[in-house]
Amino acid sequence: MEHSIETRRLIRQLRTDGMSYKRIAKTLKIPLSTVRYHGHPNGREKAGARIQRWRKRNPIHVKIHRALRGKIKTFKRAGFKRDNRITVSDIDSRLLVAELKLNPRCYLTGVKIDLAQTKSYQFDHVRPISRGGPNNQANLGLCIAWANRAKGELLEEEFVEQCRLVLVTHGYTVTPPAAAIPLKS
């Protein structure tokens, strides 16, 4: 959230007048952290130190956030329409980390993923944007890099069918699970 120069000046003035941080936050209807940041002489340094401590306690969260940021940069380079772009702030990375910590596996192959090894996995649009999929957190799937590249812009069902054709062509017998959607012949 961006705060105007006027808001910053007002926070400092109210603080000089002896008003408490909580009272300033309530009066200006802004977060207490913002008041502390702008109201304390070393607010910026203290906030930076607090962030660094948090990053040391949450290394996986930091890695996932960086991986998301890298993926988002890739989306921007690919030239997606401005109104369809996703940003890091669109994704609740804390929620995503909590979901992934339960059982981080590739949604395409089932391979277990080590979240600390950010180069080994990618975030994929389960339903590609080019095929009408939304550009949001609900449409992100965690997968290993080579599986994501192989899937490309296919739907998951199409990708599975392509894999089946490759296996059958090379003499393998493919038996879909009982609950699976019937494959095309």
C-alpha cells in the first residue's frame, strides 16, 4: 500500500504532538505497522530487521515467493494481456506454502518435490490461459519442470492422452485407473 507524503507528514506531526501509535492508526484509519514505520526515527531500519528475522524463520516461504515472482516475470515476458496478468500480491503465498507443505507433489506425475530446490519445480496453469483458464491461485498447479514443459498448453486430459499414445506406440500396455475418464482410442 502506497502512502502519500501528506500521510507521512501527518503521522510524524501527530507523533511529535505526543499521540500514541495506536491512536494515530485509529485516527487516520491506517495499519499500525504503517504508523510505526513512518512515526519512529528508525522505523524503516526496524521494519527491515523484522523482515530479515521473519525470512530466516520461514526459508521455504521465501523460496516459494521468489519462485512465484520468477514465474510471474515469465508470464509478463510472454506478453499476456495487461488485464489478465497475475501479480505476486494476487497470490496468498502464506496459504500456498501451507497447502504445499502438506504433500508437495507434482500434480502431473506424482513425483515428490523438495520445495527448497526451486529449480526442480514450476507453477503451471492447470487449465492454460490460452484455453480459457483463469490467471489466479486456484488455477496454479505445482509440477516438476520437465513435466510442465512437456504439457505446454495442453489440457491435463490431452496431456495424459498424448503420454498414453507414446507408451502404446513403444509397446507398453496402459491401463487407466478405475475412476479415470475413458481415454480416446
